[in-house]
Amino acid sequence: MSKEPKPNEETAFCGDIVMGISVDLDRVTMTLDQVLRLEPGSVIKMNRSAGDNINITVGGAPLAYGEIVIIEATMGVRITDFEPEE
């Protein structure tokens, strides 16, 4: 009876590949006039806050769900669930 390799053993050969992770915080609709008035220092108000659920993608593909967390003065994302495989 052969023993199944652990996932980290199966993927060890590609462990150094760099992947871009995207975290979708919010989407905002603005008029063209509002966009043209943006300048350095402008603030675009988001409708999300700490604890809200967000989507996490890798290479454009859904990976997981998370929630916005505040750690000291920095924003982060806590993974709450992984996208089911199709």
C-alpha cells in the first residue's frame, strides 16, 4: 500500500513561483466630472468597513473569501473560507 504524499511535498517544486493576489475592497460609481476632479490627496469614499466580507483572487480566479481587519493602524484581510473547487 503506497502512502499519498503530503500536499506540501506535491507542490514543493513550484513553491517559489510568485503569484499576484487581488483583494476587492469595493466598487464605486462616479460621474465623469467627479473623475476629472480627482487629484493627489483626493479621497474616494468606500462603502465597506472592518468585518465586511470581500473576495480574494489569484491570477483573476476566485480563491477565497475574507473579512477586512484592522491591525494597529494597518488594514489586512483574514481568510474566512476558500472558494469551492469546480
